[in-house]
Amino acid sequence: MRFSIITKWELKETLKSKKFLTIFFLQISVLFLMIFIFNTFAANIESEKGISITPSLSGFASLDVDDQGHLFSKYINPEIIEVKNYSYNNSLERLKAGQTTGFVFVPEDSIEKIRNIGTINIQLYLDVSDPKRSVIKDEVNSTTKIMGDSISNSWVDSIAPQNTTPTVNQQNTGESLPLQIITKAMIAILLFLPLFLFGNMMIDSVVGEKERKTGEILMAMPLSTTEIIIGKSMAVVGIIAIQVALWMSILLLTGFQIISPLLVYMLVFITAIPVIGITVVIAAYSKNYKEAGIGLTFGYVLSVGILMVPALVYLSNKSLSSNISPLTMVIRILSGENIPIWQFLIPLGFVIIVSVIAYWISIKLFERDDVVFGPRPGLIRLSLELVGLKKRRKTL
Amino acid sequence: MYSKNLMIKMDSLYKSFGKIKALNNLNLEIKKGELLGIIGPNGAGKTTAIRITSCILKPDSGDILVDGNSIHQEPIKIKSMIGYLPEEPNLYERFKARDLLNYFAELYGVPSNEIDGRIEELLELVGMSSRAEDRINTFSKGLRQRIGIARALIHDPQILIFDEPTMGLDPATSNNIREFIRKLKGDKTIILCTHYMDEADLLCDRVAIMNQGEIIDMGTPEDLKSKIHGEIILNLKLESIDPPAALKIKEFSTVEAVDTDGNQYIISLNSKDEIKSILDVFHGKILSVNTKEPTLDDVFINSIKT
């Protein structure tokens, strides 16, 4: 139980550090910012106008139009292309001078031709030296299609008004399904986010011992490697537990609904153990902060993938195997699903297996003086030695 | 055979780092209450030997028995018997001196009701009581070394291992540290690795000279010094060397060896009796003359040469 001494002192010294406290509270302010952004996003989704996630192309490319009958120009979207009305000759001159990217000519007799069920010929002139021409071409094609459909519908209505489709008046109640899913997934992701905010603390705790050479003294203490690794890891897991609890409280106080908060908290908390386990493997192997930083990026991309991919799979086809990720389980709880107790064993089992493997590797690495003090064997050789496929190299 | 009077017995230790052999069949015995100095050039294997004794490193082969306990079987027990002070006083920078000692006391399992008293006593011993509430990162190297000594003593260990404790310190601080070590002598078994021969000469009961991972000579400082030819070394600086005269002085009965170093003769004598006669041989050619008794420096250089 001497690991608890390391945990206690690591926690004590960390919580006393002004630098740490600044970072800790900055993380909370990031949460507030995310809540604000999400609420704005949700408000936009729910509004009649909706939300545009495409950047405006207004002014990006200009198109001259000679459309005496105002047949084409009323369908073109001015938010995408800047439309200017010029005569045929002026437009051609402007095109040659590079003052416009394209020119559309709609013959004056087009409306007459439509009435006589004839074909209209719209001509598009493009400046091929201008790379923006493809935007003009796409927009003209889509406008022409919209215009054609609209004319066809008007014609059908004019000859058989009784066939007009009855209108349905929609009255919206409750939260829209996509927004519901987005909200639940966002809360779940926010709750899991603190798991990835303290990796550097773990790296500093282990790699720092190597870089500052304090590890030599620690290893001379009457402690096993297991006690050192577990003691240091539990300190970081403890910090994560505090941060998750704070984040959860803030989410609840700001009006987000969290069903079974204690159960959700426990699921997030136990996930911190293997995530920190993976971080310790990286820290135990790394010689310095730089190496650990690279490893941490890779490790966290892997961890996020392991959490997110099954959750996304569950959202699309609700397969049982996707419950392997605690994130899936949290999304299900937040969605108010009735989950059989045995299904909780799936993420729990996964968390236990990953934790045991990660901590076993970390302990084995930290036990090896060549990994701690050097010269460190290559990654492949080290892996083979760890699984017993190769014997540790000795000169004698 | 393990004697009850023995505290540490290093037996056929081998250790390599990649292609570098750090220890090559190291055998060493240290008695209870003894202060053993280990001297040797850089890379001789001193630090590796003491790191293995402290159970920080594992040997490739061989064993060390500490008070009868094997480093392979009882590393935790052995660690609790040892107070280790590494070459660099690497301490947790953000800790206050008192907190640091408290932390290590808890790790060593010092009973909680004894910790405060023990800390006060040690801070007093190393002269750091007034700085107890200051952070380690405000201390100079000398002050860190003092706290390092207090940390190594916090659990009142039977064995103390000091690796270059005065390295890089000013003469006054070095003397202070030597004084601490002298105070501890007799009460505890101490291994002192040092580059400073005068330090080893002053403090150690026995000195082991290490080179290339093995002990090449060992004994009390006096024994080692007596192995150097003669009791007295006569240094004669001449205008130029004089081989016929050198041949002549080799015939004196008190002369044991004659070495040259540039235009200087280094003559080892087993008595002072014939010094005047020797000087007469070089009459008129001597620029300077001095005599000195052999030191551990001479022993060390001589051992490394051979």
C-alpha cells in the first residue's frame, strides 16, 4: 500500500502548484466556451433560418447576365455569385478584358418559346484562363435545372390545377432527433474530454524523473516498481476524477440533462484508468519529453479512436459489439435507454483488459534498467523481449 | 563463506551497457562499521557498483549479499537498509526542504510519530534548520547536497553510500560534508566513491582502487602508500638531464627507483640518509629540489599505469 504515499504527495504538490491550478481552471473556462458555442449552434439549428456551415462565396466570382425576360436571373443565388446585368456586347468585352469570369446570354424570345413548348438555348461564355470558371459553370448548370423544374411545375399546374399536391401544415414539438443525438453525443464527449487533458502531467511525473535524474533516488527507495507506477498513475487519475466531477456539475448547472449521473461518472472514471495506463507505457518507454510528446499524440489518437469508433457504429446500427467503448454506454444512458446490467460487463471487461495490459507493460519497462538508464534496446527487440520471444541481451 | 562481521559482499559481479563492460568480475568485501573508499578514473565502474549495491541496477551476473541478504532475493529489504546519496543532488525542485524529508521518511516507513523529530535532528545536523521552509529550487548545489545527506539519513540506515559527495563544491562546503561523514564513521558502514585522493586518505579505513570494472588494488591508505617505492620521493629539477649521473645514483643503497619527467628526476628513496650524497652527484646542475612523502595520488597513478 506504499503506492498511496506517492499518490498522496504527488496530489498534494500538484494541487499546491499555481501553474497547475491556472491550467486546471483554464480547462474549466474552455468548457464554458464550448457550452456557449454549442448553445449558439443549437439555437441556429432550431431556428427557421437554420445554420449554414458553408462559407459565403459572395464576391468570389462574377457573372454577367443578358436576360431581357428575367427568366434566368431570378433563380440564380446572389450569395454565391455576384451577378451583373450587362448587354451582350458589353459582357463579351468585359469577359475579354478579364473583368468578369463568365457571361450568360438568355435569348429575349425564351418565354415565347416556352409557351410554344419549344427549346430555349442559353449560352454560357467562360474565361478559361480563370480557375474560378468551374464555380460559375456549376452554378449556371444548377440554376438552369432549378429554372427548368420550376417552369415544368408551373406548366403542369396551369393545365391541371386539381393535381396540385395538398399542403401539410407542420407543427413542431420537442427536440429534433438530430439535435437530440448531437446533444447526447456532445455531453458524452465533453465528459470524456478531461481524460485527455492530463497526459502531460503523467509524462512529467515519469519522464521528469528520468530527465531530472530524481528517478535514481526513487528507485533506491524500498518500493517495488509496481508501487511507483501505480502510485504516480493514481495521482493523475485522481486529478481527472476531480475535473470530471466539476465538468459534470457545470453541465448539470447549465441546464444539460444527465440521466443517472453517478453511473455516467463511474463509467468515465474507470475509463481514465486505461487511458492513463497507455500514457504510462509511453512515459516509461520514452527517454525525454520530446519523444514522449510524439508517443502521446499517437497514443491519444488511438485511444480516442477506440472510444469514438464503436460509439459512431452504435449510432448507425446499434450493434452489440460497439458497447465495448464506455462512450457508447454513456451515450446510451444519456439517451434514456433501458440497458440490461450484463451489457455493462462489455465495456467494463474491455477497460480491465486494456488496463492490465498497459500497466503490466509499464511496470516491465520501468523495471528494466536499460530502459530507465540506457542504452535502451530498439522497440521491436524490446517488444519481443517483453513477450518472451527473445532473451534479454547480455554481453557475458 | 559469509562472515557475520561482513556487511557487504560483492561476488563476481559483471555488468555491461551495450558493448561497454562496466563491471568485470568485481569482488569486494566491506566490514560492518567500516568506511571504504572506492577510487578510480572516470568510467572505472564505481557508480555502477554502488548502484547495483543500492538495488537500482541489476547485475548481468553475480550477486551482492548485504547483511546476508541477496540483492536478487531481498531488494526491498536491502533498500531499506541503505541511505544512498548520488553524485548529483537530484531532488524534487518544487518541494520545500521539510516536505521533501517528510516524503522520503514516509517512503522509508519511518513511524509517523518519529518523523518530525527526526527531520529536526537532521536539519540541525546539516545546518539547514533556518531553510526548512524554503523550496529546493532556491538552494545552491552545496545546500542541496546537505539536504541530500539528510535525506539519505532520514531512516537511520545501517549503510550509507555516497557517490562523489563533494564533487563540484567549494572547499568550505566540501570540508563541511567531509565533517558530516567523519561524524558518521564507526556508527555506520559507509561506501565513499570519490575522485579526491586526499578525501579518501583523510576519511577511509580502507581504499579500493577500481579500473575497467575491477578492483586493481585495495588496502588501508598507509598500506597502499607503502607499496609505492620508498618512503620519500626526491624531485630534482636540472638544467638538462644527466644520464651518467643518473646511473651513478642508482648505485646508492637507499635509492629504489629513478624516473625522469622532462628535465626532472623523480627518485624514490627508502631513507633520508643519503640525500646529501645524491645532491652532491648533481652538484652545480640543480635548478630546484624538493622532497615529499607518497600520497594516494601517487598510488592511484602508479596503479593505473601498471
